[in-house]
Amino acid sequence: MTDKNLLLAIFEDIDPAAHAVDALRGLGIHDEQVTVISGTPITEAMLGRKHQWSNVTRFSLGGAIIGFASGCFLAFATPNMYPIIVGGQPLVPVPPSIVVLFEMTMLVMLISTFLGVFLDSRYPSYTPKEYVPEISDGRIALLLDCPGDMEATITKAMTEAGAESVKRAEAQVI
Amino acid sequence: MTNKLSRRDFLKLASLGAATSAVLTGCGPASRYVTREPYTKMPEYNYNGQSTYFATTCRECAAGCGLVVRTMQGRALKAEGNKHNPVNLGKTCARGQATLHGMYNPDRVQSPLKQARGNNPTDTDWDTAISIVAEALNNPADTAFLMGLAPDHLFDLVTDLCKAIGAPAPIRYGALGMFEARATLGEASRAVFARPDMLFFDIANADTVISFGANFLETWVSPVAYTRGYSQMRRGPGGKRGRLIQIEPRLSQTAAKADEWLPGAPGSEGLVAVALGKLYAEKKFGSAPTAFEAADINLAAEASGIPLEKLEHLADLLAEAEHPLVIPGGATLAQENGLETAKAILTLNALLDNPGKPGGVYFTPANPLSNKYQRAATANEMAEFIGKMNSGAIKTLFVHGVNPVFELPKSLGFEAALAKVGQVISFATFPDETAMLADYILPDHHGLESWGYQRVVTGTGQSMVSGAQPSVAPFYNTRATADVLLAAATKAGGKAAAALPFKDEVEFIQDKVSVLVGAEGGFYNAADLPAFWALFQQFGGWWKNDSSLGVPPQTANAISKELKVSAAKPEGEGEFHLFVYPSPILAEAGANKPWLQETPDPTTTVMWNSWIEINPVTAEELGVEDDDVVTVESAFGVVEVTVYKYPAIRPDVVAIPFGQGHTAYGRYAENRGVNPANLFGTTTNGAGDLAFAGMKVKIQKTGKKRPLSRLESKLGVYGIGMSEEH
Amino acid sequence: MANPKIPEFKADWKEGEEGRWGMAIDMDLCTGCQACVAACSMENNVPFVGEEMSGYGRQMAWLRVERLWEGEYPEVKMTPFQPVMCQQCGSAPCEPVCPVFATVHSQVEQLNLQVYNRCVGTRYCANNCPYVVRVFNWADYDRPEPLPNQFNPDVTVRRRGVMEKCTFCIQRIHKAEDQAKSEGREVVDGEVAPACAQACPADAIVFGRMDDPESRVSKLSKDGRAVHLLEELGTNPRVAYLKGGSNGNLG
Amino acid sequence: MAISANALPHAHADEHDHEAYLRKEHLMLDPKPRGEMNALVMESMTTTSWKFWVIAAVMAAIVAIGLFGAWGYMIANGLYLTGKNRPGYWSLFLVHTVFWIGISHAGTFVSALLRVFKAEFRRPFTRAAELMTTFALAQAGIQIFAHMGRVWLAYWMFPIPNQRLLWTNFHSPLMWDFLAINTYLLSSTMYLFLPLIPDLAMARDRSTGWRKSLYRILAMGFRGTEAEWTHLRIALNIFAFAILPVMFSVHTIVSWDFAAAMRPGWSSTIFGPYFVVGALQSGVSAVAMVVITIRYTMKNMDYFIRKEHFDALGKLMLIISMSWAYFFFNDYMVQWYGGDKWTDALLHFHEAGPAGWIWFMMLITNIAIPWLVLWNKNWRRNPVMLFTVGLLANVGMWAERFIIVPVSLEINRMPFMWGQTFKPGIEVPMFIGTVAFFILLYMLASRLIPLVPVWEVQEGQMAHSIRKYGKEPVVSVADLE
Amino acid sequence: MQKIFELLKKPGIQLALLVVILVMVSGAVGLFYFQTQVPPAQPIQFPHNIHIGLQIQCLYCHPGAWRQASAGLPTQQKCWACHGQLKKYWQPEVPVAQWPVELQKLRGFVESNKPIEWVPVYQVPDFVHFNHRPHIAAGVNCENCHGDMSKKTVATVEETVNMGWCLKCHMERTQDDPEKRIKLIDCGTCHY
């Protein structure tokens, strides 16, 4: 037995889970020590937890900037690297450049948004994790990082809050 | 002789590498590396990727245009006009441009062949071939030569040979000669100007030209020279743009360039000419001379379908003109009344007082080599010759430069007569119809591989002979016919050997042109033969600097003779006049050149096939549409041909171009289109020329369809498929 | 604000700029004889495609002689023969639409270039050419031996999937320029002629330097009879067509 | 599961009936426990009859021969096998490219636009529509590549450094097209994948064997933590907003391929929106067809897809058909009124030329039939009727592209070079091949990918409830995000 | 064995393996391509070094270079013009069989009167129209492109001749002359 344990409490509905979150706070468990896992997106607010931090928007913004820059490179720099005149048009045509800028901005922005999800969520990761398949059937699970000595207290509090089951979480290949 | 296809041999994985790199680059098969080095000791300059140019003479027709052939590493790349040659002054026609497709044609006869009239051809060797020729020369009385209109040096050689051994003189024939009715023109010239010469019409300096169906921009006599003349006339040397009026049943390419096209009925041109003469004389002098006195103007208008006002208008134009000129065309003379028509037209020229004046009619200059003008045989002469063949009097027939099985009207029965000839020896370069029926094909070089010369008959006022030299080494195991004959003559010995004591063709030609060494007034002068010969090759011939056109004698005589012209009586039954014209692109012998086949006809833009031109109104009456196949039937033959609704043809006339319909002659010509010569009859005119333009034919719908390949868009050009209103 | 100058958006050619090479075609003289078509095909290794293909609009000639019909018999008239080849537009609509720079404008020769080996075959240029003068290699056309002996080594042989068009015989221009340069002079008028102009029996096609006001072609192009095809499109073509009668022109 | 709207106590029987009707009608009001729904979806994926494989095999054969076989043959021999000529340099390949790109639009439209505007009926078939986007774009890509004369050099369109020192020509609408289609293909694929992750995790949790390994790899270790959901939701929001302008830009740029050209009839400023609406017309119709097909061929789909969806799609189709008619009229009107003689000739050629019947067919199938059928609620909700209208609208849109590309190409400013004949060539088997390829891909995907986004459906069901205002039970939706 | 499997499961190892495979494949493709670029053996292993050592100018045997597009390869006459006079070998006491092998080959060509089929080493593709003359005129020396022939026997390809290589030089040499640069980077200068 270590001094820290991972407990997995499974709830059937949102309300008991919210109660459990409150109960945990009462027991002095920090929000950071609790991970909520659910099969359906439920907002932090539903459980009365604080807002989750996400870097995806920053990735998007960064991507948009990189995309714009690469668009600029393609539209403004490459024609000058080997100047070729076509159709009596200027070397760097303004209206077509706007198309290039737009498409490149969007492309890199969306790619980096996508990658942002991956990076933020640490995808892909196939290492064993604490998880039970019932979650994707609609259960809500609280994954508690609890001090070893509080295990019994917490288990009891969870059961009281309406947990279906509380057990030691074991990392498994999922 | 190496014949490397591709430099890509040098890639180790040759086939794979070549294929992939060619596909990847989208370019190839490597034009630059098609090397052909005929000489083992190639001159250094020839080795380095520089072009060498050889002046020679075009052999696509008999006009004698000068060519300059660009060659590189022993292969000919391009035929260009010889800018010194007075006939074409550096210009060429489409046929001249495509001449290389003849030389590099995949279907040439590659070595001497022995065959049983087209069956079981087997290669033979030249020694055997020469002994066979020699044997025939030993029996001169039963030997006959049938030759084309080019080249002249060979004709001269054969003439000398025949004279020496006592064989009948060689006969020349060419379909273009027939289409131009040259004999008729000569006869008319004899009657009007007292000399049976080829005439030169000075279009360049005329200001009003009325052409009776002379398609001088297409195939007539010397098209490049006359096109140049036309161009000068339009620019107007005197600051006045010349005017051209064409009277012809269908709008030909020449008529398309005319200011006015008058669709005169075939056979009525003589009447029109005399009517014009009368109107003109009355306008200009108040009364008409004897020749035109009896002309019936109303009859002319009625017979030709040209309204009276138009005739008056033409007479006005002639009267206003400073340099009026009237030209008789081939089809116009190829009528039963053709000789009278020709006389009428020449007399009209006499009335216009243009003979011997700028913009008028001249005799062509005397040729520096021989002033005898050897014209093509007429239909009558050919019929006579065929009769001789039929009678079995000819044991050996030599054929060179002509394809009578294709070019002669079928009705004359040449093919049947050929079967009665003991032995036929063809010198054809291509496996044409006649060659296929020969016992031996002893292939001559292609024109660009040959030595020779051509007397220029017309097209320039300068007296000239156009020289030919090989631009490349012979591609196949062919041999110059002159060399074959010389070798055979030597072998035969006797008179033949004595008459032709020449080592080879070149020596013979040098002997012939040696009369020009030191001649005065030439483009160049050379004191001795080697120097002359070098210049002769360099400039591609010899010619005088100044014009030496002959002036026809006083014309008063001519206009005081009465002209008897009546409308032509058509031959055969049927409701349509058949108008056959030589295809401006293919002419008589262009059908085997793929690019000529693909060059669109100037007026119809049709490629690769034959068609029959029918007026849209007539077509509607017949119930035929574009691309329908109809049968055209004359008393002598039937052909099936596709309809082209031609908006500019008389409703009672149908036209078929001549040039297609080969049954042999290589993959590009074979079984393509129809040969309208199969429809021709046997009627001849007063000069013995075939009255091919006086045929009547029947047309019947077959219900079949055969789309024509045309460049133009029917939709855009005729608005087919769209109604008029919007 | 005296004389406000409107800035030019599409800036690279200026009104009145003639270009370097030009052609003038006298339609009064052109007899439609097709010598130019044949000459061009022989010079530029243009393949022939056979009856079916050519009838289906796949003829490869770089040059065609147009004519239309007007009226009905007997008042029928054929419009003058009009050879149409690439007009070498100064402001060519075909050029900007190529995604890979396969058709570009030569700044030196002021010609419209087709770089065969760069072409990927989108055929946009052909669509955008108002003169419909570009042809596409729909297949590798068969030229049986020994016809390839005739290939002009100065001109690339094109294979399937590549666009091509009239080049004003740029190989001849280069050769003449190279020759002139090695002799330390400029190309003189009449020194270089494309195959079509060289062959033209009626001398209807005149080729030469447009930037030389004394050259035959620039004089002809300034003639009152000179028009340009589809001038209203502003493509600035380098081929002038002389309409009407040729009275008093040329010497 | 019980995260659901509980039924209110009922006062009257008819109220109860009305509520029952509402529940029967709306999927969002007819919640099932999540586990049950999961089971339904899993079952729909794994229940495969032999007929399925027969059809799949036939499709695969058509793809192998009609598409790849024919294409390979064409690459080896040249484009003379097609019906193209001068002046019809572009023809069926471009028609089919535009056709497939048009179809691809609906996926994004249904999924992103309706997501942005929270149109709840979208939920069960967003994935089906997004799959269509990706697969149709693949077909469009095949057609574009087939169109190229030298497809093996297609990479020259990539703006990458190379030994020739040459870059690409950004003046060219084709280059914009290349960029836009690439952007669209990549972003729509990502947009398909992101919301798929939770469903893949679900499938991972309830499958065994090779499926388990496959889903395990694809789900990438998704558990459903708050953080994961948050990232996903934010990303989806960004995607939904950003992909819409991309979508509009793609079809606008496709239209610029034509509109930027200097051709009568093509050079039109209205082409952008006209093409976009046309794309939606064919795309939404195709979605309707796909949805109907799924509903009647796959197991358990009758729960997820209901008449309300047919109804909604029918309404969409009607609106879009009206807009299309408007844009068509707009384009025609302006060209007719202000066009030069060439445009006049072209418009006349459209109606009176040899392809005139296609022009009239386009008007009938795109305007007359949708307007006559879709106004009626019962007809709209009739799957056979809706399917037929959808099919005809697609035929009509094909006809529209046919009129715009090859038929318009026949008319140019050189009447001598107007077109004269059109023979369809190898494009026909290749088009059939792409249709088969599309169907095949879809069939295979339906075995591998949960076609219904279960979590989205459940999310929707959580948010819906029936509230009573006065005596009327009213459907209300809560904003969960 | 088990350990290897365990190792293989590590993403880093997998990535590294992928990179190795990619490198090998591209190497193989490159080698294949390179192989196709190696010219086959010359008919005569001509020793450039000896001839240059004898102070024979490049342009003596490749005279086209200064006046035309193609530099040209010498004919057998040109070779024999000198070699036919070389006293060293013409002595009766030096029979042909004792000549250097390559010279025997040359004599073979002369006797059989066949052209020497030299294999061009520097090949530009068909669609590139290269011209030696302006290069020589601009002062580019032979060795700039062909390498120092005085150190080589048979010619080898010294530079990767591709468009970038051409352009690099063209751009470098025209840095101060924009007018010339336009000419030298114009597509139509080489491609037509």
C-alpha cells in the first residue's frame, strides 16, 4: 500500500456526481486531484468544477499566423525568386495573392487546431490507463488521487453520494 | 550506314530508361538524335550539327520550282523554296513542302522487285534487272516508253535512246496535263497566233483579269508562279489594285479570291467569250470585228446563266481597263467545243490588244536546252497508244514517272490493254497502281535523291532550266533510271551503247548542259564545264537574267477570222453536270503523303477523303444531307462518294475532286476516297483532249452515311443545328 | 490635382507597345493555298493524326486557314481566307492560367512561349485562348519509320499530354540572333522568317521586327487596313491582318 | 441512461397523445439509454448480410475495371480515349469534378453550418454527411487527376523547392483550386475525425478481436476526461466556423476556373454563389439519398433516422432549389441582356443546339420537380419520393455542369472553330467507376465507422425537453455548450 | 526475442526504423537513377590527359564549341591526321600488334572506313537547346563545366546538369546586369 491511491468512483447520473464533487471538496481533496471521465460531454459547470484550461485556441491562432506567413512566402516571395511574367500581369498579383493568403491561413490554422487537440490531450497514447468501458455507456467516473489514509473515508463518501461502485483504479490497456 | 533511332541507347537500361524519360518529359522521340550518316567519311562540317543546304528542283509537279533542301548529318529536314529560281523565287506550295513525306514515306519500293503482275513480289538484284532492260533494248521495235511530265533529263535520255535504237519515241502523260487541256490551248494558239506554243499569261501586270475557269492559284500549269503573279496584280504595280473575275460553275479556291464569281454553265464559256468580245468592241470601237460579229448575246446569257447586265458590266470593266486579260482554264477547254472556246478566248485577248504587251498573253520563252515544247499526250494519242498495246505490238513497256492506271480515264481501257503487253517494267518509286501490275519494279530514286534537270515551260519570262541534285544519299536500294538505262545500253551494245556513251547519269546531264557553258546573259557565267557545273548545282539551274518572252504576231489577223462557237453538247445521260477538278492539295500524286492528306482542302476544309459538292438546294431536292453517301453514275462507271453541301456551286452541277481513290500507292492513299476518272467518257474535243467536263451524271441516294473529316465547324460556318431566330 | 493619373492595375504592357516580333498578313493576297500550313508542319515536327482524329477536331496543325460563308447561292460569298496562328499576344490570356508556368511570356523575344517539358496538360490555356489556336497532343501519334528522319532537330518533338502552338518559329529567330550576335550586329529586317512566311507563294505573310519602325512588318501593321483579331479583348496581339483591297500597298 | 428529460405528469389523454406523437416524431425527445444506443450502433455495424458482400464485390469489380483499369489504360495511351477535342478541351472530367465537389459540399454544410446554427435535426446524420464529403472529394480528386494530360507530373503543382528553381504560378485559378481543394480535403477529413474519436472509443470498448485493435489504434487512448472533451469541443467549434468559409471558397474558386476564363458565357460574376448554391442543391439531395439508403438498409437505423429528418432535408432542398433557380435566372438574365454577340450565340446554342434537351432537362429536374413535390409535407416525408427528387436533382445538377463545361466550350469567338461533335469516351466508365468507388467506400465505412455520432445524439437528447406552456407541450432546447 | 519485440513497440524505435527504411528505399531509387545516367564505354578509351599534355587545344578536336551549338566530336580522319604521321609507330619494327591497344582500335576504324561512334557524355535532354558558342563567347572555360580534362582519360560527367545548375550560374554571372539576366533566365532561351 502506498501513501497515494487512485480510486475510481462510478456514477450513473450527473447529480450524484456533482454531489460527490462537493463531498470531495468537503473532505479536502483539491479539484486538481479529481479527474472526471464521461462518455458524453458534460461541462465543468454541471459538476460545479472550475473551468478547464485548453490551449487549442492558441494553437489555432499560432497556426493562422504561420499559415498567413507561409501564404505570404508563396504569394510574395516565390515569384521574385524566379521572376516569370505571364499575361502582362504584375509579377506579384494582388487579387490572386489574397486567395493564396486565405487558403494557406485556413489550412495551417485548421491543421494546427487539429494537432492542438492531439498535443493538448497527449494523443495518441496507448499506455495503460485507469478506465472502465462502462464510461462509454454513459457512466460518469471520478478518478481520485487520494492520500492512502483517506481511502476508506472517500469510498464511504462516494457511496453515500450515490456512486455505483468505488474501487481502486487499476491502469489497464484500453 | 548507321540508322540510330535514339541517343538513349546510351542509357544502360535502354528501353526502360528511354520509355520513362520520354514519358516523364513529354518530349521525344528525340528529334535531335535521329542520326543518319550515309557517308563513312563525312565531311567535318557535316558532323557538327550544322545544316547543309542543297539546291534542287521540286518534282511534285512539272512546273520546275526550285527547292533548297536543308539537310543535317545526312538526312533531309526541310524543303524550302530556292529564292534565286525565277519560277518560285523562294516560295513553295503545300505539295512542295510535303515532298519529304514522299522521300521518307514508309511505303516506298525499297529494292528492285520481280513480280507476276503484282503477285509474289520477290527481291531481285540490279544486275539481273539491267540485263532484262538490255534485252528489251535489243528489240527496239516492240519496246515503248511511257513517261511522266518530269523529269526532263530522263525524257531527253530516253528520246535519244529511242532515236538511236529505232524505237518509237517516248510518250509523256500526266493527269494535270489532261486537266489543263494543254494540247487544246496549244492548238488554239496555233490557230490564233500561228504557233502551237505554251502561252504565258502575264497576270502580274494586268489590271482586269477575266478567268474562264483557270484555277491558276491551285494546280494550273505553274501555280506558285501564277500565285506570285496574282499577288503582284493585287498590289497593283501601277498603283491600282488589279481586278479578277472568275467564270466557273463552282466557286473554286481561285474564284474565292476573285472580286466576282460568275457561275457560268459548263460548256457555255465560248459563247460568253464571244458575247463579251462583241459587247466590248461595240462599247470601245462602236462595232464588232468579224470574229465577234455573229455573237448572240442573249443566247450566251441564257446558256451560261449569267444575266445580261452582268455581261455588260464585264464588258464595261474590260473597256475601262488599261491591261485587260482573259485566261482560258482547263475544265473550260475540256468540252466537246473546247477548241472553239479556246480560240474564242485567245481571240478575245487579241481583240483586247494585249498579246505581247505587259499584262497580256505571251509565248513562253524558248528553252535554253531545247526549244521544242514536249506537251503531254492527249486522250486521243493515249487511246491510239492503248490500241497499240491491245494489238500486242508492244512486247515491253517501260513506265516511269506516271501512273496511267490511276490517272487515265478508266473508259480508255488502259488496265485491260496492259494485260496484253508482254512485259511491263516500272521504274516507280512508290508501289502505285501501274507498278503493281508490272512484271518488274526497278525503283528510281526519289526526286530529292536524284540528279536531273527540268525545262521550265511557263511561269517565268526568263528562259531557264532548273537543275536537280541529290540532297541526301539514297535511302534504299534504288537506282536512278537513267543509270539503269545507261548500263543497259552499254550491256546491249550496238547503237544504244554508241548513242549513249556516258558513264552515268551525271555525265549525261553534264553533256546536255554543256551547251550553256559560256552562254551569254545568264544568271552566272562560267568558262568551263566544272565551274559551270558547280554553279549549276549551287544555284539549282541556269537561267537568263532578262525576260525573253515571245511576242505573238499581229492580232488583226485573228480578229478578222470568223469564230464559230456553239454550246457544248454534254456526254451521257443524267441531270447533273459532273465537274471534276484536281484537288489543290493532292493533285495527281500527293495522296501518299500523310501531311498532304491531313492538309484541309482550301474551299471545303475536308481532309483524308473524297467528297461530292452539291448545292444545298439540290441536296434538299435529292433528299441528301451532309455526310450521306450517294452513287454517281455516268455511262462509263459508278462511284460512291460522300456528300458535301457546298453553298457555292451551280444547282445543276456536282463537283468531285481528283486525287483520291487509289487502290495501291501506300498506306496513306490506299482505299481512301474515290477516283472520279472512273466516270470519264471518251469524247474528245477538236484538239484531241478529253472532254471530261462535259459529262452528265445521275445521282442516287444510298442511305449510307460516311462522315467527312473536316476542319471547319459546320455549326459555326453554316449555323447548322441552330435555327435562325433567337 | 492637375491631371490625375489613374494607376494601372495590370501594369506590364503599355498601350502602343508593339513588341519585338510581329507578323502582318494581307488577306487580300492570301489565296488559302495551305502552303503555310504544310510548311509549318514540316518545320515544327507537327504530327498527322489520321482521318478519324482530324475529323473529330484533333488536327494538330499550328496554323489554320479560316473562311466563312455569307449569303446563299447565287449571292454567296466566301469571306477572305484568313490564316490564324498563335497571335503572340502581349497580354496573353493563356499565360496566367497555367498552374506550372508552362506557358509564359518571353521578356526577351516578347513572344508567348510554350515550354513543352513543363506542361502537365491541364489544357486551361487552350480554353482561355480566344483564338483557339492551341492544340493538344491527345495521343502519341504514329510516325512510321523512316518518317522520323525528317524531324527538325531544332524543335522538340512533343509527346502525348502536352499542349503546343505556333512559336513564330522561335528556333529560327534564335539562330538568326545567334548568327547576328556572333557577327556583332542586330538582326536585320528580312533575315529571319518563320516557315509560313517563307513558303507563302503570294507573299501575304510578312514577318519581322516590330520595334524597328522601318521594317516592312511594322509599316504594314500601322497601315490603315490593319486590324487585329478580337481587338476588343485587349490581348494586344502581334499579328496584324490587312483587310480590304491591297491597292497601293507594298512595292 | 438517465441523463434525460423526464416526462411530465400528464393531465389529459390527448395531451399524452400529443406528447407521444412528439416523442415518436423527434429523435431528440425519444431518448434511449446510452448503452442501448451504443448497442444499436454496434449492431448496425456488425450485422452484414451476404447481399452486402455481393454488392461490395460488384462495386469493387466496377472500380477495378471501370475506374482504375480504364484510367491506367488511358494514362498509357493518351487522352484520345476521351471525348475531348478542340475546342472541347475540357469536358466530362471537369463536369464530374465539379459534380463530386458539389456533392462534397453538403457534408460540411449539414454538419458545420447546422452545428453553428444549432439546428438539432442534424445530429444523427452529421457523420453520414461528413463521410460523404471526404469520399466525394476523393472522387473529385480522381477526376481532376484523370483530366490531366500528364498526371504523373501532378506534383509539379506543389509549391515545393526543386532543382529547377521553379515555383508554381499563383496567377492561375487552377493553383487556387489546388490550394483550396487541398485545404478542404484536409480540413474536412480532420473535421470528420475529431468528433469520431469518442465514438471510436465507444466502439473500442464494446468490440473484440481485430475490431478492437483497429478501434484502439484509431481512438488513440481517448477516455473522455473533462480536458479531452474541452479540447475537442473548442476544436470542433473552431472547425465548424472556419470550415464554412473554406467550403464557400472551394466552390467559388471552382467557379472561378470558369469565370476567370475569357470565354463567352463563362465570364460571369455571379458564378461564385451560383456554383455554391448548385453544389448545395446536389449535395443536400445526395445527403437525403444517403440518409434514406442508410435508414432502409442498415439495421437499427430506423431509430436514429426518422421522417422528421426527411422532412427537414426536403425543406432544405426546396429552399436551395429556389435559390438555385434564382441564381440561374440571374446569370441567364444578365448574360442575355448585356451579353455580346458571342454570348447571345452561346445562350441560343444552349437551348437550341444539339444539347438543348439537356438544358431543358436541367430546368425540369432542378426546378420544376422539386417545387412541385417538396411543398407537400406528406410527399416530402415519403422516402421514395424524396429519394427520387434527390436523384433527379443530382441528374439536373450534372446536366447543369454539362451545359456549363462541354456545351459552352463549343461556342467561342472563332466560328470556324466552333465545336461540331461530341462523343462520350472513356469518361463514362470512369464516372461510373467513381460512383461505384464512392458507394464502395461508403459501404466499407459503414462496416467500420459508427455512422451515427452516438455522443452527439445523446448530448442532444440531454438538452431537449418538453415543457408545457399553458396547455401546449412545447419542445425546448437547452444550450449545453 | 521477447526483448526485441518489446523494443519494437517503442514509438521511438519504430520511427527510427521507418526512417532507415525510407533512406534505404530512396537510396535504391537514387542508385537506380544514377545507374541510368552512367554512359556506356566509349569505342576508344581516349586519353584526354595525354593529348592535353601535348598542348593540344580543346577546340582543335571540338571546333564547334566556339562557333555553333554543338562542340562536335572528332572524326577518324582528324585523329589519323596526326596519328598517321607519328614516326614512333610507323616504324616497320613496330608492328601494329605492338601498338597501344586503343591506337590499334583507331587503326581498325580507319581501315574499315567506319565512323567512330563516340558516345556523347554530356547530354542535355531533347527539349533543352544548348548552345556552346555564347558560353565560350562569355568567357566560360571548358573546364568550368567539363572538369579538368588534363587529369582524366575518358570524359565523365562532372556536374549534375539540370536546370537549377544552369540557372545558378546564369544568375550569379548576371548579378549586376538585370537586362542580361532577363535574357539568361528566359524560358525561351533554352526551351522551344
